[in-house]
Amino acid sequence: MKPLMVLAGVEDATSMSSAAGIQHTADIAAAALAGNYTGPLVAAVTFIPMLSQTSRSPSILLLSSLAAVVAAPTRTLYGSTKSAALMLYQSLSIEHPRIRFSFILPSTVEGDFRSGAVDGGPVREQDPAKSGLKRGTVAKACLRAVDWGTRDVFMPSYYRLGHLIFWIWPGLYHHHLLHILLQVLYSVFITERS
């Protein structure tokens, strides 16, 4: 995944964006919005009326991403579109209090999901196919959240701390110290899990 300015053709502090670079960025943003925001929006307007009328215990789950609540470099478009969908569903949960909403916020999940990223570029961290959360683990967390009526599920759970630190001590977050701390915790988590 590439930083936003690189997508716009701004390679360094002395570069300016061009009309073509700006259009390229707008096109990529539209593709990210289509999958990460418009898809959940269409699902919501399709299923909320049906669930409200036919289910004794209506539930909706949004499989989002940790990037929706913990900003990260090179995840500008991905994180912002995931965040928009999360805010949409959080607002819908207020508008439709009879429906239980659950939000799953996993870190990287195993697989090659990033190979189709609309903003392209090389993967900058450990190989997600080897080091990401197991798909089965995420699926079980989804089922458990719906069954138990759990609202917010951070995966791994200690990333909830990262979200909290962002609001309490934003300077730590912006100096990348938080990312380093969370990467160390994640490494320990992966080592213990293996």
C-alpha cells in the first residue's frame, strides 16, 4: 500500500501534484469507497428492513479493520474508508436500537488480501499469509460476537489499548512509538500462539 501523496504523484517535499495525479488518486479513492463503504451501505439498507420485520433477535455484524480506528502510515485510503463504514454502522445502531450491532476490528488477517489493494504497492510488514491472524480465528470471533451480542471486538484484544492511547496521548502515537510498542506486543502474541 502506498502513501496518499505518492498515489498523487508527489514523490518528495519538492514535488507538486499534477492534474493526472489528482485524478488518479480520486479514481483509487472511488474504488476504495465502493468496496469499503458503499458495499456495507447497500447491505445495511437491504437487510435492516428485512431483519426488523422478520427476526425476533436481529443482529448485524460489520467485519471492519483495526485500520478503521488506529491510523497507520500507507493506510490512508483503506483506513478512512473502513472508518466511514464503521461510523455508518455505529450511527445505524443508534437509529435501530432493536438490532444488535457487532463490529469486528482485526489487525492483518492471513491471506493475500493486499494483493488486490486498490492503492497497490509492496506489503511493508511481515508476510500476511504467514503472520496474520488466522481466518478461522476471525470467523469464530464473528460468530461469538453475534451470539453474545458483543459490540466491539479488537483483534488481538490489546489493540484496544492502541485506540485508547491515540485519544489520551496523541503525541506518543504520532511519533510512531505506539506502533513500535504494538508491533512488539504483536510479535510476542504471534510467538506465544505458535
